[in-house]
Amino acid sequence: MAQSAVETRDGRGDAELTILAVATCAGTGLAGSLAAGLGWTDAAFVCNALTCLLLLAVGTRLVGGYNNLLCVFLFFHLIYGMSGPFAALYGEPLAPIFSVPYETDRYLVNLGLASVGLVLGMCVGLVTSGRTADETARIPMSSSQLAMGAVLFAATASGMELLNLARVGIGSLVQGKAVYQSDTDALLLTMPSYEVAKIGVALLALWLASRRADRDADAHADRGRRWGLLIFVAFLPLLAISLFLGRRGPLLDAFFVVAVGRTYALSLRRLRPKLVMSLLAVYFVMGMIFVNRAIIAYAAYSGDASDLVTRAFEPERIATALNPAATEFGSAFGNFSEYAKYDVAGPQYGRTYLESVALLIPGFMYPAIKPQPVAFAFRDRFFPSEAEMGAIGSTAYSSLLETYVNFREAGAFLIYLVLGFALVRLERRRFKRPSLFFVLAYLGSLPAAIVFHRSDFGAGALSPVVYAVVLAGVAAVTLRVIAYATQPVIPGTRPFARPW
């Protein structure tokens, strides 16, 4: 009886702490918006930074851990949301392409409202999701079958990219990322190598999780080094091309998919020092790739790597790599500032979101000329010189900017309210009956939680998720065939008795 009373008291205290965290988060978000509206920029910055940090804490409490898509989304909401204003107020200015003075106060008004929408949407999503059937997410597939699938999809992704390379020619590759991507995107039926690779990485992560479970059950279980080597070799061509071009996005996506996928069946509540060090290391490596992509490409192409290390680690380059606003993390703020300063078009009332849906329709099925993606329309209007770098050349975009373009300040609150609701409902779905299709679609969609903050809705959320869902279905069917071919059938039992 005493134990039951203690458990009840602890549960009530935990709920009260969560409610307090939610209320504080919403309060600081509103205070940040109000302070920015009044021109109290420093106070607005502090309130918004505190709100973004509290969002991470609230998200972890609401879904029981931080190793999930929701917390990845909230982490990059913090990084992309605060890097630009921090640089504008207290550090080095943004890239020269963004004009000064920056619209910092207007940006912080919208960021605060977006954060409030997120936390309230998350709470509504939790309340309406009800209790789940199982409080532990499971992986419905054996480790050997997952390894076979990872090798198959990794090899397919590498083969697709090699086919793209063969079609555009090596000359396109050596001209750099912008030219190569523009040329491959212009191909008829471009092979979706990186989309397929996301499913391969998801299978790799699930294989690692399954191997861990096998070792926990049997200390003498095979560590699967041969499978690991095969998966690495299968990914090697795609990895080499990505490094040559300095494409950090796919590498960052892979890191987070593996980090979440290999702990998919766990709920991590304590921030481990190893994870913090890994994040810092990844941040440094991604920054170094960004500032040294031209040097890396030249060394790889010419075979002369004699001064690669010396030039790559020059103090100026390291300083640029460590400055978040000098990389793409400052672009969301810079783009918002530029639009808010010079916009004369007025609210679009959801037009860009509808156009994002239209862009998914195949050209032969679309009854008219497709609209231009909003990110490229923005580039052509505000940064036309970027188009000279290639068809994909741009300063990226911003999810927060798109809410402002469509509905002004009300959009930041309403759109992010819907996002918070949807993300928490998705997390709760993880703990219901396991499905390989759902697990792969979940992990395959995880990179969208990163790129969303610096993209438009179509390129940052809709298109990646649709690709992930379709390819997850293909992978689930493929692995079912693999399971059928490799799983011995015991007389008197039904194959595929486990949920799919």
C-alpha cells in the first residue's frame, strides 16, 4: 500500500513538473515575441533561446526520451532558429549576400510564436493520442535479414548514383556540387540514389540495434563484422562521390538516422557524454567539409594531397567552420530578413503550400505548366546571381519564412501548432503494434526533420516523406521475400507469424 502511494505521488509530481515546463516554455515564447515587438532585442533573444531549450526538455518528457524524430526536429529548431540572430547581435555578420541592417526583431517575433505553437501542439497531440498498446517500440525482423536488406539497398543506391554520373559525365562532377547536382536533376528520370540510401541507412541502423539485442541475450553471439564490411563496401561509391562534392547533408542525415535507429527500441532520457562529444565532432567535421569542399575536390581529382591538411586547417577556415551563421545555419534568418525587408507582394494565404502538393504530381499528369518551387522563385527575386552557379544554386529557404509569406505572424503560430500535434502523434504511433513498414518510413523521414528548417514545405517535408513512405513499402515487401527465402518453416507453424 505504501509503495502504491509513493508511485502515485511520484507520478503526480512528474505530471506537475511537465505542466510547469510547458507553461514556462509557452510563457517565455510569448515574452520573447512581445519583447521583440517592443524593440527589446536582447531580452527577446534571451527569451527565445530559453524557449527553444525548454522545447527540447518538454519534448523529451512528453515522449519519454530524446532519441526520436521529434527531438531531432526540436534540436534543429534551436540550431537554425538561434544561430542567425546570435551572429547578427553578438558575433560575426552573416554572409555578405544578406544585406544589413537585419530584421532581427521581426524574425524573433515569429520565432517566439512558432515555438509557442509547437509546445501547445505537442500537448494537444499527447492528450488526444490516448494510451498505447505497448510502451516499448520493437523491431519486427531478425538481424541477418536486416543486414541483407541493408546491403541490397546500399548497393542499389550506389549503383543509381554511378548511373547518374555516367549519364552526366565526369566533367560535370569535377566542376563541383552545384553543377553536378544541376546536371543530374535535369536528367530525364534521374535515379533517386540518396532517397534509396536513406532506407539503406535505416536498415543499417536497425541491424545495429538488432545485433545489440542479440549480444544482450547471448554474450557469445556473432558480432556480424562480415555484414558490416559488406554494407560499408556497398555504400562506398556513393560515400566517395558525396565526399568529393562536399555534400554534407547526406552524411548528417545518415548520422542522425543511425543514432536514432540503433536505439529505436530504447527510450534514452539522460544525455550521455558520448553523444554530446559525437554531436560536437559531427558539427566540426560538417563545418570543415563546407569550408574545404573545393580543396577536397581538387586533391581528389588531381591526386595531389600534399598541402590538403595545411590549407584545410588554416585558422581562418577553422573559425569559419565553427561559426554556425557562416554555414547554412544562418541562412534561415538571412532569408527571412531579406524577404521581410523588401517584400511588397503581401500574404499568399497558403498558395505556396498548395503549389508544393502540385509539384509532386508527375508532369504528364499535370494539366498545365507546373509552378516554380517557392525557394527558387525567392532566389530569382532576391538573389538572382545565385542562379548563375547552377540550376540548384540558392541561399536555401526557411520554413519560418514560408509561414510568414503565407499568413504573416499568425502563420508562425498556426503552422507550427499543426506540426507539434503531428509530430507527437507520430511518436506515440511508434509504441503501438510494430510494423517494418512504419519503422522504415519513420527512419526514412527523419532527415526531413533536419532539412525542413532551411527549406520550403515541398522540398523540406512533403517530397522527402512521400519518398520515404513509398520506398519503405518497397523495402518491407523486399525483406518479406528475403525472410521467406531464409526463414526455415517448422512443421505445424505458420510462416510470418510475427507482425509486419
